[in-house]
Amino acid sequence: MNGYEKRTQEKRTQVLEATFNLISKDAGIENLTMDEIARHANVGKTSIFKYFGNKDNLLREVFKYFLDEIRESAQEIMSENKPFEETLIAISQNKIHYLDKVNKQFYFALMDFCTRKDDAGLSSLIQQYSMESYVTLLDLFHRGRKEGKVDLKYSDEFLLLYFQALVEGISSPHIYQKILPYTAQWTELLIKGIAPGK
């Protein structure tokens, strides 16, 4: 990547992050203007149009950027090949970190945008992300079985539902903000719940 391409990529990232922050903290998408995005990203409005074409394309890219960020961080954690417990704690902390990074407004804006625009591409992206998350969790639970940390009597389907229920249970801001310091203990309880009986 040459200097021009690097600067262009940096500016694109500034725009994506500024837009993400504005969607998360403000009233959402409808009142968001390109002028406001340009001001927060510290780039010219013409640059935003040059990089993304229009507001809808920019919003698609913001949602994709956010999902890619979560996916890549989870893959990095898994690739470290640490023991099951350490990996599960790191994955849990990562999930809570991203929950803490956004508020419900971002999720509402994402779902509303998909519905209003009937955006098959974005809906497909979200489904793909969900599938990849499940595959990552399955890989982790299979690792736990091999290490003797996950009881063989629990099916993959049950383990996925169990973990999903716990994560969705802490998705509410008044819970995940309080649980963050207790991630290790929360994960320990999770592990004890699926560990083979003595």
C-alpha cells in the first residue's frame, strides 16, 4: 500500500468510526447528516461522498465495519490456542467490551435500516456473522471437550443455546456494565455448569 492509499484508508476509517460513534450516542440514523459526520471525522464532506457514494452506502459500511471488528478480534483470541478456560474468558470479555462500546440505539438503528431498506446484502452479512460466531463457539466447546472441561453429554445445540442465553442475558446495559469486573467469575460459573461431573 503506497502513501496515498494508506491516507485514503485512514480517512475512510475515521469516517466509519465517527459515524459509528454518532449512531451509538445520538438519536440514530434519521437525524444524522453528512455535515455532522464530516465534522466529527475531521474530513471534507466531498471526501465522504467520494469514498462511500451516499449515506446509505456509508451506513452499510459502518455496520459491516463493526461486525468485521468483532469477528477479527474473536478470531485472534481463538488463534492464540490457549486453554479452554482462558479462551472462554477472553471471548466473554471481548463480547462484553463490544456490548459496552455500543448502546441499544446502534442495534435498533441497524435493524431498522435493514427493515426499511429491505437490504438483503446487510441481512445476509448479519446472518453470516451469526453463523461464524456459532462456528467459533463450537470450535471452542470442542476444544473444551478434548481438554476434559466440557461434559460429553451436552450436545452442540444445547451448548450454543446455553451460551447464547447467557450472553443475551447480559446484553442489557444495566447488567453488562456491572458484570464487566466479574467476567472471570461469570465464566467460571459457566465452565462449572458444563464441566463433567465428578
